[in-house]
Amino acid sequence: MKERISILDGNTFLVSDRRGDIEPSFDFPTGLFSFDTRFVSTWLLTLNGQRLHPLSIDDSMSYRTRFFLVPGEPTHYLDAKVSVIRSRSIGGSFDEELTLLNHSGQEVEFTLRLDIGSDFADLFEIKHQRQKKGRATPTVSVDRLRLTYRREGFHREVVVTSSAPGDFDQEGLTFRLRVGPHGEWTTQLHVETSIFGARGEDIRATLPLGGHRSVAAIHAEQNELIERAPKLGCDCQPLAGAYRRSLNDLAALRYESIALGVRLLAAGLPWFMTLFGRDSIFTSLQVLPFLPELVPPTILMLAGLQGSRLDDFRDEEPGKILHELRYGETAGFQEQPHSPYYGSADTTALFVILLDEYERWTGDTKLVRQLEQEARGALAWLDSYGDLLGTGYVWYMTRNPETGLANQCWKDSWDSISYSDGRLPPFPRATCELQGYAYDAKLRGARLARKYWNDPAYADRLEREAAALKERFNRDFWIPEREYYALALDPDGRHVDALSSNIGHLLWSGIVDESRAAAVAGQLLGPRLFSGWGVRTLADDQGRYNPIGYHVGTVWPFDNSIIAWGLWKYGFRDEAGQICEGMLSASRYFDGRLPEAFAGYERGLTDYPVEYPTACSPQAWSAGTPLLLLRVMLGLEPQGEHLIIDPAVPGGMGRVELLDIPGRWGRVDALGRSRTPHDHQRGH
């Protein structure tokens, strides 16, 4: 049962408890948020001094929720003489309709109270439990409550109004009501947020979608996007449900960037409702065969904010692609380096990979030519600033030990990279998947240079470098007695020897020697890593393994989608199908919406996937996971002017049909059925 209910429109979102109430909390950020600021931190409804309790909740739409509530304890529900319906929606601002229903045969007096407050907290202040440095001021008038926050030039404001008369005070709004027998009373509450710029006007006002939007307008816009996606027909209900839910969530996560006014995908609710280089690139790769029009804004935004100087505070270096962009107070006052922050060692190679993959699907040569210098700069970073020790590998170590990220791979929590006995290696670190990404980026860069940049000499050089990297990597990272690649190298070149899911990304990149691919696949689907639902981030016999540890034993849907893609590329169709089946089976227990992560318990032990307590949901690259799994099952791969379709639908899923797939070849259909044992073949 979900303990928190959320609605969202881009990176404006509201999180409440099951009553619809919001109370200040550092444990999990409930509230009304927009562009990294919490505008409402208290929104608490009482009737005659009593809290309300939910009978039912309708949260089927991402931007609208209804709560059916009664006062008193659960044992009194059958005798309730009054009920309240809270209907709320979000669209740039926040609206809530309150309806009070008198079920008795007599006129009754009621006191309905809404406590309202705002701490104007920055998301980083919530995560790290920091105190505010500015001043919040309430202003009361007859028809509204205005809450204002100022800190030097930083100015935020929220205004609450009601369609029915009530008594506003500095801490909320009270209605004193007299409702007739079997009668009802209703009011419309409107919450308007403002993000003021230097000229004293809301900086979102000039954006086409920056102001208040109706539910009908949001519904129409999201449906328009969903209707452009290919149509799925299948016999597998979990796949159909996950596909539809993913499209809905991806549509809802789009927001309009203040910086350039383009539509981008926010990474995930609640902590990551902004542009993340890594998340945005992986999500773009996942959605390419389905909604390719979502990808160019991300590529252009990342290219436009590419690093151009050395800045230790932001971990910025020439050619480097950003990690994260924030709009809140702590970034504005440089208490956090996220304006933007460049602390990731993988986004730069992934940028080149995405640019090439986008052209392969769409044939958009104009964008490839337009971004030639940015792509060259990214490739140059791999061999310069990326190679901290001059060994031919990509390493990372933050330039900002105060507020920078220690781990700058996708597993960026503090304890995610360890030796098999649980010890943490010193910095700098060279994780294995970074080398795979670099290898892939060089090959893709060579293709772009030869076909579109008219530079065959540069293409030849990149191909030679990629071949040397592959040979060197297979020599230095392979642990022969264990038959898997090390998670990383430490500064002395020793193996950081934990068995982890990172080795699956190596298959996706193509850096794995053919003679070792079967051993890698066997490790990924073996009992130490594979839970039955998916591949764990860390094998269950490693020193730091914890089935509910963020990067040390949980199962991440995005991670598994990349692993399945890699298995398919090396010809391991059945193994890829196992991951597809596990993920889609798990999605049933999350109403089709795969979360950021879930626990790594054995499937036979729990019989259902156990929730990770603070997982983001929806999250962009989890929403993209069913799409990429569908691509893997149907074996969709662009080859020049043609689309290769090599179905590998796992057993039990029956018919899978994807109609009207967009791409450079026009729109095509792909059909597949469950594979039987004699269908199994390996090979490219």
C-alpha cells in the first residue's frame, strides 16, 4: 500500500500522505514543489478539530487525485454522518476542490480548518536537514494568504485563495459552515507559486507552458504525445500495462527548462526533478525507437552546457558533459555546486553514444554536423582530463572534496564501489563500465567522423584507440580465477574485485572479448547476482551486500534494461528474455510503474518484489525500462537504411506486436512470439 500520493506536471509536483495532508518532514519530502523549492510544507485539513481518514483514493491520473475522507477512527466509519472529498490537480499551480457532504437528516454546523505554511526549503536543505538563511513573511487579507520568502535577491512567493468566504489568518484558513440536511458545501482553493527574477517578475512567465494550465490542457498534451508512440498489441498483460504506464509517466515528467525554454525529461520524483546528464542520456536511449522527438532537446541542452573551463567547485573541465542542473537557493548562493555540476565520469562518453544512436534511428545528419565540435570535445576529454593517471583508462576523483560527489559513476552513493571483502578502495577509481562506454564512444565517434565530418584520418585514429583500449581492458580487468571482470581498478592498478551488475554494461558497450562473453552472461544470470526478478547491483556473497542497500544489493530496472540489451547484442537471447520476464513480472506489483529500485531478495523467498523505502517513483529511466525491454524482445536494431527485427520474446509472453515504429526507414511494424528451446541461437 502506498503511504504517499503524488501528482506532477513536469518538475512541479505535490506529495502528500494518504489523507491528502502535508506536514513538514525531513524523512521524505512531502509538499508542493517547483524548480527545487518547496512552496507548501503544511496543508493539513481538520473537521471540527479532528483529522480525516481515507475511505478511498483515486490516483489513476498523474496530474489529478481524489480523496474520499471521513472524520474519526476506523471503527467509526460505518456511522459517519459526514464525509469530505478532496479533488486536486496540478498544472503550473495547484488547485484543490473541497466538498463537504452532510449525510444526516438535520442541519449541522461544521468548522473546517486548513492549516497552511511554507518553509520555502531547497531540496538539498531537506535532504541534508539544513536551516533556512532567509526570512519568510505571511501577509493576510480578506480573500487571501500570501507567504513571501526573501534572501538578498532570492525571492519566492505563494498565494492561497478560496472561492468561498472564509477567515484567513497567518497560519491558514477556517470555514464556519451550516449545511442543510443531506446537503453539501464546496469551495475551490487555488495555490499560485512565483519564482521572481531580477526584474521582479516570475521567470517562468515567458515560457509557453510556464503559467497555469488546466487539467484538460495537460490531458490533451500528454495524450498527443502518447498517440505518437507505436501501438502495442500483445498477449501479456503485464507488458501491456507497463508500456502504457511508462508512456504516461514519460509524458508527465516533461518540464520546460528555464535556461533554454526547451522541453526536457525530469529524472525522478521527488529528489531528481531536473536535468541529469546520465539519467537523461540513458532515458533517451531507451525511448529512441518509440518517441525520438524527445531526444534532440536533451542532446542540445547537454551540448550547450558542455564544460569549457577548469572549475574545481563544479568539477567542470573542458569537454565534459554535466551531471546535474539545479535552480534552487543553495545552488544560487553556491552552497551546492549544481549550477550546473559536472561530477560524473560517464556522461561525456554517453553523450557521443547518444548522438550516434540518435542518427542511426532518425537519419538526422543535420544535428550530427551541428554538434561536431561538441562531440570532438567530449572525445578529447576521455584521453585528457578523463585519464587522470595517464594509463589509458577513464578515472574519477572529485576536485571538490567539500560538496562534490565522491563516486562519479552511475552507482554514485558513498559505499557503492568496494573490494569483495567490503573494503573501500582509495581514489582515483576506474570502474569497468566507464572503459566500456569510452570504447563504444570512440567507435561511434569514428563512424560519425568518417560519414559526416569528412575526417577519415580522425576516424582511423579513434578506431585504433578503441582497439587498443579493448585489448588493454581485457588484459587488466579480467580476473581469470573468478571468470568475471573487476568492478574497478584502484590507483595502484589492483583489482577492485567485487562481483557487480556493472559487468552487464560491458556487454552493451561491446568491449567484452567474445571468448569471455558466455562467462559474463553466466555470472549475470547466476544465483549470486540474479534474484529471479532481476540482476542485483552487488552479488549476495560480497562483503557489502545488503538486499535493501541503495547500490549494494538492490535491483535497478534501468540497470537491468541495459544488461538485457547487452546480452541480446552478444546473442544471449534466452538470458535477455529471463531479465525481461523478471522485470515485467515485477511491474505487476507496482501497478505497471517500475520504481527506481527494489530489494534484492530472492524471488522464491518473498514471492513479490519488496519495495525500497525511498525509491523515486516515477523515475525517467525506470519508466523507459519497459520500452527498452520491448526493443530487446523484438530484436530491433537500426542498420543503415534498414531496421533489423530479430525477435527474442521470452517464453510465456505469447504474441507481441509493435506497430508504426518511427525511424529513418519510415514507419514499420515488428511482430514476435514466445521463443521455444529449439529457437535458441547465439551469434551476432
